[in-house]
Amino acid sequence: MSVHERRPLDILPVAIILAPVAGDLDRALRALIRRRAFAVTAVLTLALAFSIPAVVLSTVDRHFWRPLDRADSDRLFTLQIRVEDGRFSPLSHPEYLQLRDAGAEAFILATFGQFDFTLVAGGAPTRVNVALVSGDFFPVLGARPAHGRLLAASDDAPGARPVAVVSHRAWTTRFGQDPDLVGRSVRLGPQAFTVVGVGVNPLPGPAHAPDFWVPLSALRQVLPEAADVLLDPRARWLETVGRLHASTSRDEAAELAALARDRLPSDVVAARTEDWRFVARPVNHARLGPGYHRDTTRFLTVLVAITGVFLFAACSNMLLLLLTRGAERTRELAVRRALGASLAGARPSCFC
């Protein structure tokens, strides 16, 4: 017997198994068509019941659970100050310098703070968000330029010429992806800056979405009235982001931060009246912001619980509805049986 002659016999067991399934699917489909209103109601109810928790969980995953989309995200962290009531406070520049120097052998630490300035670049003046960053900010985050170059440590040195990096979002929305923007001069507040590059935001999140990055040393030029803010221990406006060395853990970074607190100058320690300590946390807390992360976590936790209850209630109601419709057919099936009719086309079905 040839292979072609055996093939129908080989598939015969499969056909025997699938025949009842095909019949059930055919009867279910005809039942749904006969009762369109019930079918549409059931499908929409289940779709709504599952879509709401899916949207909430995807939001939580995107903003809180998912780290930065890079292979070395586990080496990134942020050092923050936690005060006695559980809040997180920004750092002053003297506190940042002490942390950076104390942990130089274990990690690289960078800092950033944000202000709104008026942008003048050939058109009507507009308000933009500008991040003032230390020279190690982009290297710590492993950022790469989309065009031109990013800021380097030499740009943050005293006396360096004022340069800026425009974000890819601002380059697209405000400058129409002008390829000649790199090398041009734009005015941020009272100071003119030369655009040296376009960069994709290396720290995406609601707490860090600037239009421009400029060196931290340029603060004296863009805010002349706040020339001493880098020296004042009471001026708390900086966040940090760090990269652990290969042989360092986040716990070791926190221990070094605790030691750095003991070495702070007396005027810096006296500037804080409440009890506080340094803590090392995942970098997500830097890109989301301490207050945003705490408040939104509470809100989303409640929201997840509410959607879970909604999903359970919707599924329970659908189950009861299906059981009720199945029970309603008991009398019909009993009559058919008494009359001797076949039940092949009247199998108990919750959709019928």
C-alpha cells in the first residue's frame, strides 16, 4: 500500500475526535446568532472586565515595575534623603559634593535639578524646562547622542563656554527636526547657549522631562539672583543618579552614604532640623520623583484593588447569568424528552 493510500487511514482517528468538537462549535455559533443581544452583552461585559485591570496593570508596569530599558539598569541607583516622617527631600549642592567624594571608589554620582526659563530661538519666546546637570550625568546613564555630542565633565568646569543639549522631543516639536540646529545659539533666560547636540532623554519619567540640558555651573549665568544657591546648604533642589562599580552593591553604596553624613560640615548638618538619613534606591525613584512615586503608588494600589473587585464581580455576574439561562432550559429539555424528541440539537447550553 502506498503512502498516499495510507494517509486517509492515518487521519481517521483525528477526524473521529474532532467531529464532536466541530458539532459543538457549530451549535454554539448558531445559538449565539439566534440570541445576538445576549451574546453582545456577554462579550462586552467580559471585555470591559478584563480591559480595565489590563490598562491599570500596564500603567503600573510601565511607570513602577519596569526598569530603564537597558542591560545595565541594575547598576543604576539614586541616593536620596529620607526624613523622619517618611518623606524624601532633595539634596543641597554641598550634600551632593560630600556624597560624590565619599563614594568615589564605589560608584560614580551625578546630580540634576530643573527650572523653567524663557526660550528665545528666532521665533516667539516660549517657556521651556531646563535641566541643570553635573558633568557626569550623561556618562553615568550611558546616554548616546542622536546628533552632535552630549555634555561632558569639561563643560561643567568653571569658565567653560555655555553649551546646551536639546532633547529629541523638543528638537522634534519646537524646531521641526532642523538638522542645522547643532552649532546654533539659543537664549535661555538671560544667557545665550550654543547647542552642541541632540539627545534622547536617558531618564524618562514625569520627574525628568526637560527640553534642554545645560551644565550645572551655568546656574550663575541663567539665574544671576541665585548666584550663591550652589553654596547654600538650605537650598535643596537637586536629585542624584549613580552607577555602581562592578564590585559594589547598592547596600554598600548606602553604607558609604551613611558614613558621608558623619563627615558633613557642621553648617550643612545644622541646616536640617529634622531627623534624616541617606538611602540608596532604584533609579526609577529618580525618574519618577520621590513625592510622585509615594503618592502615585498609594493611588495605584487602591486602583488595582478596585479593578480586581470589579473583575471578580463582573465574572461572578456572568457566571450567575449563564447558570440562570441554563436552568431556564431544564423545562424545555424535560418536555422534549417526554415527547421522545432527540436531544442532539438541544444540548444544555448556557448561551441557548
